[in-house]
Amino acid sequence: MIGCAWGLRSRFDFGVDTMKKILLGAFALVALAAPASAADLAARPYTKAPPPVVAPIYDWSGFYIGINGGGGSAHKCWDLINMGGVVVVPPASMGCHNATGGTVGGQIGYRWQTASWVFGVEAQGNWADFKGANANLVFATVEDESRIDAFGLFTGQVGYAWNNVLLYVKGGAAVVRDKYRASDIPTGLAIDTASETRWGGTVGAGLEFGFAPNWSVGVEYDHLFMGHRDVNFYFTGVFGLPPGAFAGTARIGQDIDIGLVRVNYRWGGPLVAKY
């Protein structure tokens, strides 16, 4: 019995030892396989960070030059204050008319921008063809005619910009070249003529849009306050009147309204990158 018991115990111990060896071998295999499995996992893909957002800000600073075109109307009223050297008291109204027509010209200036405010100076010169006439209220067979053939504006500007949109007001000095004529209605002949260069003031407003880095287009309205001036007329020589002789003096008042479309090209930094 003792021999049988010892034999059973020996077999049991052998089985336990064998199981231990098998378990230790399995753990060793798992330990070796774990790093290999981790190495076999796919590498995490690299994602490039998105670039910073850049908002382009339009800059109105710089010198600019441009062209313009449009139309205008000059309201003119004539009063006779001297006729052939004889003073007329009180002045006699000869009537009013509007001289209308087209204009084309150019401008040059400089603007500088601080935050959203834009300041500038500008000189503008235009050819014009504003004409109008009325029947003289003093001399029934005479027609009074006015013509503006040129004007200039010298102004300062203050504006406010919404990126590439600029709203501005302007004001300064204005100069106008005027020509006048009194004609005989039945024959159409000029009896006497006059001309002057008149200075006055101007105010205006405009809206401008930057459609390309250095290009802009806009619309502008200007009112010219030209006041009243005494203008001397001289005979042309028709009807036997002495050519070049003094014919009389008219006090002429005028105000002018002008609407323009403008295109400008600017030198300077058109865009500022803002992060």
C-alpha cells in the first residue's frame, strides 16, 4: 500500500511540475508577444496645424491721380447796374437762367489713414460746357447768355472708411472761367460780351469703392458758392456801335451744382494683413 501511495504521489508531483512549466512558458510567450503587437499598431497620422486666418484691410493712404466726368448746372441772375456810364438805381433785373452741360477733367491728391479715419488734400481741374440763356427783361429784343468753360477745385477732405468703402466730405476754394454775351434775338448777332475768372468756395461729398488693390471708383457731388460780381461788358462793333467801347455793367450772381463719376489710381500700400 505504501508503495502504491508513493507511486500516486510521485505521479501527482510530476503533473504539478509539468503544469507549472507549461504556465510559465505561456506567460513568457505573452510577455514577448505584447511589445511586438504594440509595434505592429499603425502610427498615428500627422496633421498639419491650419495656417492663421489673415484678414486683408484696405489702406487708403498714398498719392493718387485720376479722371472724372459728369455734368453740372449753374444758376445765374443778371441785374443791370450801369448802362453806358450811367448808374442804374435801383438795379434793374434782367432775369435768370440755368447754364447746364457736361464736364470732364482730372484730379490729383494725397490721403493718409489713421484707424478708420481718412484725411486728404486734392486739386481738381475740369473743362466744361455749361450753357444757358434767357430773354432780357429790360430790353425785349435782347437775349442774355452765360457759359462756363472751365473750373477748378482746391479742397481738403475728411472721410470714414469701412475697409474698401470710403465716405468723405470736402471743402475749400473754387475758381470758374465765365463768358457772357448779350445778343440781338432777331439776327442772333452778339451786341456786347464779357468774361471773368471768378473765385469762390465749395463743399461736397463723395462715396468711393476700392475694387482692386490700387484702383477705386466713386461718385461725388459738389456745390460751388460763387457769389455776386460786377462784370463789365464791351461792344462787339455790330449796328455801328464802337467796337471795344464800354457798354455797361451787370451784377451777376451764380451758384453751381456738379455731379461726377471718378476713377483713381493710388500709390501706396493697398492692403494690410491683420491676424
